[in-house]
Amino acid sequence: NAGVTQTPKFQVLKTGQSMTLQCAQDMNHEYMSWYRQDPGMGLRLIHYSVGAGITDQGEVPNGYNVSRSTTEDFPLRLLSAAPSQTSVYFCASSAFERGGPADTQYFGPGTRLTVL
Amino acid sequence: AQTVTQSQPEMSVQEAETVTLSCTYDTSESDYYLFWYKQPPSRQMILVIRQEAYKQQNATENRFSVNFQKAAKSFSLKISDSQLGDAAMYFCAYRYGGSQGNLIFGKGTKLSVKP
């Protein structure tokens, strides 16, 4: 049971380049989400998904795209990287039952992204 | 909108002593959950403790306990018998109890432990 995995661990991009951050979980969790962590800002929600085929925006969605074709995978796409997207990105997942009690979120190890 | 505030950017404690980290939150909801996450230099986010708002009893996990004051919207973390391995960033987080369930984080408190 690997939990939540993220690839790559580190990435350097040039302004305007695109890339996809990968996130996978093997716990059969319905809920998955992406956060970014900036110094002094805590973690902020980018996008989230409550099941395959369902995604929604969080607090800071601009410049990012997501899709959820399977329960296991939730990739985050940067369409045209900008220096403001330099950050540490975390993927998280949790069991989810609509109308039921909120369950604990488990986090991946993070991806440190630098945009030059 | 819900907000989470951690008013102490940095804290320091002597090894084996007790330290309390503060957290306040703002919400109009009655059903919600509160968490403390630890982030050591490895960057991994580790759940320390969780509290359901409907439970009056304060949560406890070994050396970690919380003081949950629902009316005051306060959720402090007490670390007893502090150890060097407790040095980390600590984040307080709020999660609405409804179907969405997204986490809202405070900005964090950096805890140093002195030998």
C-alpha cells in the first residue's frame, strides 16, 4: 500500500512551458485534491474531485487544469507556466461519502516546482 | 467564508517541556472538523490530531492534546514532554462537515525544540 504518490519530486520549467504533475493513490479514495504551499501562506486549494469524472475549482485555480478519468489518478496540468507558479504542490486524498462524516486527508510527498 | 488564523509564526520550547500552539477559526457552520498537521523538514504533511466539532471531549493522541473551545472558536494544540523530533511547522486546518469537505489551512507555526 503506497498511499499517495506524486511525480516528479522536483521540476524546473521555463516561462511558457507546460507540464503535468502526476498524483496517484491506491486506497480507493473518492476524494482527491491539489494544494499549493507558498512561504508564509499555508496550503491553498487549487482543484478537487469527489469522484471519477467530477472536478471543481478551489481557491486558486487560475493557470491550472485537472481531470479525473479514474479513481486512482488525479493529474494537475500547468498550461503555460509563470514564475508566480513557483511553489510546492501537494496532492491529497480521503475516503468520501456524500453526506457522511468528513474523513482524514492523506498527503503525498509534494513536488517542488520552479519556474524561471 | 471560513478562515483559520495562527497568530504565532514561531515558537520555541525546551526539550521535555510543554508548549501550546494557538489556532482560531471563523465559521457559521455547526458541523465541521478541525485538524493539526505537522510538516517536518522532509516536507511530508503528517496528521497529528483531529477533532469533530460535535464532540465535547477534547481529542488526545499520546503527548498531543487539544483544547477545543467551540463557542470561542479556538483550537489550541498542547505538546507535552517535547522531543527534538517535534521540531516542525504545524498547521491548523478546518474542514466543513458537508459533502465538499475541502481543507482550509492556517499559515502555520514554526516550532523549535532546544536540547
